Amino acid sequence: MTSTEIQELILEIIQDIDDEADFSDLDPDQPLRDQLDLDSMDFLDIVMELRKRHKLQIPEEDYPRLATLNSCVSYLTPLLHDA
């Protein structure tokens, strides 16, 4: 997957979790939870959806690496390079 595809994947998962999510002012370098008012359960839903869709096992200690859209892309790129 390309960086753009991974970014679209993350936004698609968030949209599935919160159909009212507004990405118009999204800053890819700011925490997603703050910008989109995601709670800890929403964040876990994102992680679980990545597991379901792409068989990714993301260790809890790596969760902070998924804080922003850009950090998600950076973290997931090597994991999804063959997807």
C-alpha cells in the first residue's frame, strides 16, 4: 500500500466508526483523538479494524505511534507494504 492508500484506509475506518467525523480541517500532524473527539474505545476500534482487515497485530506499547494521521502512515507503511 502507498502512503496515500494507508491514509485513506485510516480515514475510512474512522468514518465507519463515527459517520459524523469531519475531516475538512484535519491536521495530519495533530492527534486524531483531539481533532475528531475520539475516545479510547474509538481508538481501540481502529486498532481492531486494522487487525480484522489486514491481520495486523499492533502491540499496546505501539499505540502512541498511531496518534496522528502522519504517524499512522509512518508506522503502518512497512507493515502494509505488500497489502
